[in-house]
Amino acid sequence: MSKKKDKDLKTKNMHKKNKKGALRENIEAILIAIVLALFIRAFFVQAFKIPSGSMKDTLLIGDHILVNKFIYGVRIPFTNGATLFKVSKPERKDIIVFKYPEDPDKDFIKRVVAVEGDIIELKNKKIYLNGKLQHNENYTIHTDPFVMPEKFSNRDNFGPVTVPKNSFFVMGDNRDNSHDSRFWGFVDFREVKGKAFIIYWSWNKEKFGVRWNRIGDLLR
């Protein structure tokens, strides 16, 4: 074999090795990125999309939010909600994402109104917490002036009930159009996924456009 052919063959083999090496490096980078993304999603931050108007006007249909999963403790996978260590617990007014008690495959988002030990009661749409009238915050809206009697619905008149240990009473900010603790009971701490903290994207399906003014809004 001539020196030229031998050199060409070596060059060709080197190119093949370089291609294989580059391909392997790309695959490794992709796998590391996937593992890292899954790790972050499992323990720190997860994205959710708002499908209903129960939290209107705080959250609108089409809002995409990020949820802090670390703030309430690192969950141990496959342990029914056990935590490796607890950072804090949800407090009143926190907006939380949790497993829907009547269908754990679904995620719900509501605002914490009462925590363990609190006595909560609704009288004609007004909330009483531990016997004291709670004045509506600026995030609360009522769209129906009609007050439903308790014998027909828990929407406007409910309780009093005491929130059990490690549980929370949650409601939507759109008080007259929210399926929440008034109807299906309390949220167990083990079912809480995290605290919503920011809107990172918002799409108005009806107007087929981006709600630019909502992007970056911190949730309170």
C-alpha cells in the first residue's frame, strides 16, 4: 500500500472516530439535560397551565405558571407524599397546587383560606375565621349577587367546621365559580405539590394572542 493511500485511510478512520466521539458527547449531553430537567421538576420547580376560571382574576385561563416544590419540603418519590425534610407549611393566602382529592390524577390550584386548627364558617358569602369576620381581599371576586341557602348549596353558607391536623381549607378567588373545599372537603398536606409564584407565559385563546402584560407577574 502506498504512503498516500495509507495516510488517506488513517485520515478517514480518524474522521469516523471523531464523528462517533461527537455523537457520543451529544447523546451524553442530551441524557444529562433530561435527567437534570426531571430532577428539577421532581424536587424544585414545575410548570402548570391554568385550565379554568376558578382563580380569576388572579389567574386566567391560558396562564402558565411556575410552582415552587421545594418550599414545602422535598418529597420522597413513591412514598405517598412523605418529605425528606420540611422547609415550611402552606400559610393562609398561599396559592397552592395539589392533587384533587376526588381524582388524584388531576391537579387543582386554589388559595389557602384556613389552616389546621382554624374554625371556618361562611355566612351569606362572608368568611368568618375563628369567629372573626374576614374582609375580602382585592383578589376576591363575586359574580353572582344571589345568595344560596345552605340547604341547597354550600357555596354561600357553610360550617362552622374545624380544619383537621395537617390539612387546609382552600377556595378559588372567583368565589361564586369555584369547586373547592366547600364542596369536597380539606386538602391533606401530603397531597400539596407546591406554591405558585410566577406567571411565565399567558395565552388568550379567545383573542388568539399573548397577554404580554401578565408575563413575569409574581403571584400573591
